[in-house]
Amino acid sequence: MEIIKAIILGIVQGLTEFLPVSSSGHLEIAKAILGNEDVGELSMMTTVVLHFATALSTIVIFRKDVAEILRGLFQFKMNDELLFSLKIILSMIPAAFVGFFFEDIIDSFFNHQILLVGFMLLLTGVVLLLADKAKNTGKGVSFKNAFIIGIAQAIAILPGISRSGSTIGTSVLLGIDREKSARFSFLMVVPLIFGKIAKDLLDGAFTADNIPVVSLTVGFIAAFITGLIACTWMIAIVKKSKLTYFSIYCFIVGTIAIVWSMV
């Protein structure tokens, strides 16, 4: 039964990490529906491991872009690759700050807070609706915009606020080209996820006696495979400007989550 739950959670994570509907919010809803009793560190560990799987799928899909970022960092030449790398780093600062100084508060949000998830999904729906109606001016990502998008990513730490939805939506509202918005959004989260994993390892959060290895491994594989599919699909969707459908979906699921938590 635990293996089946892990597969379902992995699929949910893989699909919703890239679709603008909040992967963390859907994981919390899925845990509640499946009767997952993990709380505190173990619940957060599951979320982190599944996010790690989708981060790897991002690297596979954007391997050329990742190589470009690495070249930019280590060539030490003032070129487009270095500038793009610096923008990625700048975008990470707000979320890194919030994650470092408010970790305990953030962890408490990943403990079956379904009411919070519901309201945050409604907020995500509003952002997506506005973004879908925004005119595409075809701008690139500037340093100022990179920081603003980074703030949107920091806010999206709350379960129920879609990280991809808020960052892509913010980018589009700033007039950035839709395809560039999706590319930047997916790439900017990868270093943060790896940083979170590294911090947890150093803090001893993933100790040998409290890890459900088989379940996490199965969930990891499911999230990685579905992440590969969803990432490619989402890029095509953003190009065609069909975020309104996801906005409606967020409104429906958000409302259901609120009613569920109250009843």
C-alpha cells in the first residue's frame, strides 16, 4: 500500500511541478486523500525528495541551457552566458533568504494545511488569469526582472501557490517573451532544490533510521518520468497562451480544498 501511495505522490509531483497548479499544494491534498500520516520532518522529506526528482528532469530537458549556465560561471568572461548565469543567481536570493531564516515556519505549512492550500490555489488562479490576458512584448529577462521573478518564487514557497505559475505569470506580466519566461522559470529553481537537499544532508535530516527508502525511491522514479513529460508539455502550452484553463482548474480545486478542510 505504501508503494502505491508513493507512486501516486510521485506522479502528482511530476505532473504538477511544471504545470502551473502548485505541486506542493497538490502533494498536501494527495497526502490528505491517501491518508498519509507522515508529519513534520518525514512529510517534508517526501516533498523535498520528489522535488529533487523533478529538478533532475529539468536538467535533462534543459541540459544545453544548464551547460550554458555552467560555462558562463567558469569562463569568467563578460558574455551572454555569464549574464544569464548571474540573473539565475540573482533570482535565487529572495527564496534562499526566506528558506534560510524562516525554515521552521515553512516546514509547518507542510503538515496537512489544506485550508491554506485552498486559498493559495485561488490566488494562483487569479495570477494565471491575469497573465493569460497580458500582452506579450517579447522582452528578455533583465536583472531587475530577474529579482522580481525571484520574489514571486519566494512567495510560492507557500503550498498552494504554484511556483511555475507565479514565476511564469510574473514574467509575462513584466512583458517577457512567453517561451523565455518558461525557460527561466524552470531553470531558476534547480539550484535551490539542490541547495535544500545539501542543507538537509548536512543537518542530518535524512538519517538512515527514519527514511522509508523503498517508498521514496519508487516515488522519485515516478516523479522523474512524469516530470520529463510535463515539462515538455508545459513549454508548448505557454507558447500557445492557454493559462486560463489552469486558472479555472485552480479555482475549482482550491474551492474543493477549502470545503474539504471545513467539512
